[in-house]
Amino acid sequence: MTAITASVALGLAVLLLDVIATVLLVRSTVATPRQKALQLVFIWAIPFLGSIVVIAILRETISTPRGRLSSGSGDQWFPGFGPESEPHRGHHGEHSGGGDVGHGGDGGFGGH
């Protein structure tokens, strides 16, 4: 009886993971329709492993630095990211005041 319960629990966990991966993929705005179709086949043809791979891919595309996407057709940015959406900042970040903190290795001595 314990083996049956464990098998059912494992099956439900795999099913849940497949459903989560499917929902994340369908909601994704990064993947093309063809990529989505191929990844959906991968999720359901190879349960568990397919879901983990697709979730990892989606997570990687979402966490790309500064929201920038790689594309052969030029620069693309996630909404709210990119040069046109960033406020003007000086060399020192948000505060363009002086200070030599953070200038790697110069110890705060000397000019720029």
C-alpha cells in the first residue's frame, strides 16, 4: 500500500510540474509560437525532465541582465527596461556627487 501511495504522489508531483511549466510557457512573451509548440511537446513527451529544462530556459531568459534579450534582428528590451526607460545617471550612479568610493584599487587617492 505504501508503494502505491508513493507512486501516486510522485505521479501527481510530475503532473503538477508539467502543468506549471506549461502555464509559464504559454504566458511567456519571449518565445515564438514555434518555440512554444516545440517546448510544449518536450514538456509532455519527457515528463519531469522536459519541465525542468523548459522552466530553466524560461527563467534564464527572464533573468537576462538588465532585461535585454538576445536576438539576431537587433536589440530588443523587456517593457520598462532599456535606454529609453532609464533616468539619466551620472558616472557615480544615482548620485553624481563626488567621492572616490568604489573606484577599484585607487584607494581614494589621486584625481580621475
